[in-house]
Amino acid sequence: MEIEFQHEQQEPANFVSDIQICNEKISSRDYTLIANMKTLFEHGEKNLALGILQKLSQSMDAKALQMACAILDKNLCYKESLILRKQIVQIAPEFLNFFHLARTAELSEDSALAQQNYYEALALAVEDSQEVFDAYKNLGNIILRQGDFEAAEELYNKAFCIYSKSDVLHINLGTLHLQKDNIEKALDCYKLAVSFNPKNEKAWLGLAMLYNDFGDFDLAWGNLIQAIDLYPGERTAILLLARWSLRDQTPDRGLGRVIDWACDHPEDQEICLLLVHLFCAKQDWFKAEMELIRLLNSNPLFAAGWILFEEIKEVQSDGSGIERAFEEVAAG
């Protein structure tokens, strides 16, 4: 299990949340279209707002198109924003425009387009900035996913030269070193990330996983709980909490948090199945069966769930068959 790459916590585009539309810099036509789109979004009329895009796409004013993209990004319409951002770089092929096109492509899950435009942006960069740092870091993430460790490390190092105290960069460097089996370097990266930002839950989670691998379970548990306390919505942490509670035969240690997750994410079959096992470890057969029935109602074709259901009925005295059934689920 690996730590996910992390991005800086920031607005998805190059505009503040309270978007200001300045009619002194754009035509009255574009101003009216953008203002109408903004108003429609604010009133929940997404389809009508997007209907304005066709007229806006006819504009050749990069500033107007940037304002429209800001509104689209704020409303999570990244694919629509991508269309306009491609037009912007044709009109004004500048560093920031390529950078925001690449970032929007990432948000649209188009890694190839993001990679291409990060390179285009960096080719135009003339001085170090937050955006240049992010371009190197984000491009490193993309390259690392492709398995090119050396190229990814080179890009991370270039980002490091711009800003060496980024907790996010050190978490991503830790992920790189983990994949290269440089455990000690990974540990150092996560420790530095925590020192730079003690509120970054992914740094604590990385430490928890490494200490667990080292066999220092007390430290692993402490770091895991710290990660969950900072962000209870971190799925990987909840998954580990459930698994470690079962491994250490301490079901009460993780039960409450896992129940909370299952209530908020009833579709998460893997963690809900672990919840069944936590109930079984407590010999709370009624709750185990009720949770499993809920799972089977939502997915009647869940064969492993039916097997487990029968095992619970048959082995309520010692639970011997339950772990065998769980292993089949995990393997599948």
C-alpha cells in the first residue's frame, strides 16, 4: 500500500473564490456573457450556464476566457474549462496559461495532456515562482506514475531547489523512495514533512506505514491515530485501522471510526467487509449479520459475502471459518 501523491491545497485555478468580473478590460459582449454564466451557476442553473460556453468560445480575448475558466473551475466543470484553456494558449502562449491548462488537464484526469503542457510551461519559465515549483512537482508525480524513477527524482529536485520546505514535496519524495525501496530515505522525507506541517495527515500516515513495516507497532499506531485525528476522511488510514485492529486482536480500538466510515460510505465494500470482521472478533454476531445483509442487499452478486454469511452462521462459537472467507475476499 502506498501513500497517494499530494497537491498543494489551493484554488483549482488562478483566481480567488469570490470571482470579480472587470468590464474595463473586456468587451461589453464578453462581460455580459460571463456575468450571466456566473449568475446562473450561483442559482443552480448549471445546464443553462454551460449553454453560454458556445458563444464565449468565439471570443479572442484571453482575459475574458480566463475569467470564464475561473467560474467553470469554481463549479468543478474542468472538462468545459479545458476547452477554453486550449483556446487561451493559442491566443496567448505564455507560461501561466500553459501551466493552468496543464493543471486543469490533471483535474480532468488527462495525464498525457497535463504532461505535455507542463513541459510547454517550463520551457517558457523565466524566473522561479510558486507556479514553476508546482509545475516541476506535479510533472514529477505524473512521470513517477509512469515508473520513470530517475526522471521523477530529477523533477522533484528541481522543485526542491525552488522551495525546500514544502511538506507536500517531501511526501511525494517519500513515495518515490518507497517505490525505490529506499526505506530510510522515505522515513526521513516523512519526518521532514511532519516538521514542516504537523497538520498534514498524509505525512503521519506515511510514518505509520513505515514504522509498521519496521515492526515498531506502538509508534505505528500512534502515527496512524494522529493521521485520523487530523483527517477522519482519509480512507487509507481507516483501512489500516480496521486491518491492524484485527491483526492485534483489539477490535474496539478501531470499531467506532470504521462504523463512522461505513455509515458515510456504505458503498465501500472492502471496509464494510472489514467492519463485519470487527463485529465477529467481538463475537457480536447479530451486528455482523446485519451489516453483511446490508452489503448483500446492495450487491446480491457478492459471492464472497454469501460464503461469509454462511460461515458466520456455522462458526459462531469460534469464528474459525471467517478468516478463511475474508482471505478469499481480499485475494479477489
